[in-house]
Amino acid sequence: MTDATIPATPDQPQGAAPVGGDRLTSLDFTRGIAVMGILAANIVAFGQPPLAYTWPEGFLTPRSAVSDWLWLGQFVAVDGKMRGLFTLLFGAGLVLFMDRAWARGAGLGLQVRRLLWMLAFGLAHYYLLWRGDILAIYALCGLAVLPCVRWRPVTQMAVGLTGYVFGALLSTLSLGYLWASSETGLRGSPGFADGARAVEAMIAGERSDGARELAIRTDGSWLDMVAHTAESHTWDWLLTLGQIFTETIPLMLIGMAFYRAGVFAGRLDARRQAMWGWAGLAAGTAATLLLGLWVMGGGFTYARTLFAFIGASLFTRLPAVLGLAALLALWGPKVTGWLGSRTVAAGRMAFSNYLGTSLVMLFVFSGWAFGLYGKLDRPQLYLVVLATWVLMLAWSKPWLARYRYGPLEWLWRCLTYGRMFPLQR
């Protein structure tokens, strides 16, 4: 995904990024934060059965008070926020790419080809490395929003917010029904008994699949893992698409509106942007904290945790995501020093770092390598996150000092344009 900016031309929508060949540092910096943060969100799904991703009781290691409080910290600061940032940036990147394509006389076909190659990368990631892939979903949602690229920013924002609220309401109501069916006085009442049985069936199914996954990850080979995904989870990525497209598509539209309005390019009043950025981050964080404390107070029951994680938090985290994006856009151009420059470099290579992380985690947790699957509790998993962050920061900047693109960014670019680009500087 290129962040090169280009001058607006008469046939382009207004609001294209100004001038030149420079990258938007604000996008690279925000993307660097997101690609590191997404690992903190996903580490549980890498190192423990899928059930543990949303439910602390799904861990194969004993729970502790420290683990519970760390769950709260992740729920408030990370879960949903990093993917939200990625989705906003993806929407902005769609507009940025099309601005450049239009300036060169190309059309939507180039973007379609680019997204179809991304779909291929995502499916390879899903079937060969890790079932938590998001690239295939982004590719399909990106194709869906391409007709919206030329919309006015106010239209993109209005449709995005409306669609997001509608989707969040659907998820909250459906998961609220399951919670009410299994944990309130409505349990067993007419119309709610089916919900209680559905929760029990979900837990049983997740535990059964988790036991099989543990056996494969502990004693099986990489081919066994691939076969398990192909046989038992063939179309799960499409099920995930069905669950989150009402979040993903609206956030892409909001990202487009942010880009067109100048949020990432510094064209808004910085004081006002900082003001509403801090307001959104503070309000969203406070509301998510209250929701997380409610989950803890209820003892981390399955339906309650699922309701908060995938339902109600959709409302509480939206202002936090938008506020954080606004603030990072302001801070990005000002970053200096060792850490800032390496975070920007990690963001420029977000595609390589995202897929590279899955490859590293495959070795860390597979039984035929380091064999840590199911053996690390939450604090120990965060040590793996810190070590991987160091690796990302350590290799991204030296690579870009020698090469023009990250390795996968280069391959994706060559496939998109159908020709070879020089890699070495």
C-alpha cells in the first residue's frame, strides 16, 4: 500500500493529498502503532485455544488476579482499537491509491486487481499460517466500498456512522439476548430457553475444537495444522466476514472521510483536532473501562464476556478509535529519535510485519518448534509480544535503508502492476 501523495487534478474528487512524492508520515506512524498493537490483541489467539480469545476461562493455564487485570487493560486499551485503526487507514489508503491511479490515467480496474491479490494473500495466510487472518475480509470489504471513493467526505462520514451504529445495535441485541438467556432471571422463560441452550452448545463446540487443536499443535506437524483448517474450518473466514462487515465497511468509509477532510494531512486546525481527539479517546476509554469492570464483577461468565467483547464494546470503542486516529495523525509528523523513526518504518512495512508476525508465532507456539502453545499465561504471552515488537523495530528501518519497499509490499506492488519494480535502492 503506497502512501505517496499526488496533486489533485480537475477530474479528481476534491480533498486529495497535496503535492509530491513524499509519504504521509502520519499514516505510516499510525500504521506502525496499529501493526504492533494488533499483536497485543491477537497474542491470546496465537498461544491459546480460540475460546480464550474472548473468554479468560478458555485459557489452558490457571487464571490469576494479575491475568484478570491484564485482561481488563487489554480490553480497554487494545481490543477492537487496533483493528479499528487499521480499518480507518485501509479506507484512507483506498482513496490515496486511487488518487495516484487517476493522476496516471488508470481507473478502478487497477485497484480491483490490487484487492484481488490481497484476497489471495489473505487466503494463503488463513489456510497456511493462522486462522485469524483479516486481509481477505479487508479485500472483500474494500471491493464493496470502491464505488464510494468519489463521494463527498460528509456523505462518507454520514453513511459510515449510520452503518456502524446499525451494525453495533444488531450485534449488541443478538449477544444481549444470549446473555439474558443464560445469566438473568429470564433464563428458562419462554423465548429464552433456546438462547441458554445455544450458549451451552457454543461452549461445548469451542472446547471440543480447542482440544483437537491442542493435540495438533502439541504433537502434530504443520501439514496436520493445514489439513485441520481445510477440513474443519474451511469457510470460517467467510463466517467472520458475515460477523464484522457491518463494522469494517463503515470504518473504511469513515477512514475515507478522514483522509478527504485532511485529518491525516494536517489541513485541519490542529488545536481543534487535538481537542476532539482527546475528547473521543477519553470518553471511549472511560465507557469501555466501565463495561470491562462490569464483566469482571460478574465473574467472567461466557455470555457476559462475549456480549461485552463483540457486542456492547462496539459502541464504547468507536469514539476511542476515532479520537486515537486524530491524535496519532497530529503526532506522526513530529516523531523523532530512535523509537519514533523505527515505528514509522514498521508502519511502512505493515504488510510484511503483519504476515511475518504470524510466521514467527507459528514457530514460537508449534510443537515441532518451540512448543509453547497452551503453556503461557497472559503475562507470559505479553513477554512474547514485547520480544516481537523489538524484532519489528529492529529489522524494519535497516531494511528500508537498503530497499525501497518491504518484501511483501514489493511483491504485492509487482503483482498489482504486472511488472517488476526495482527493490534495492
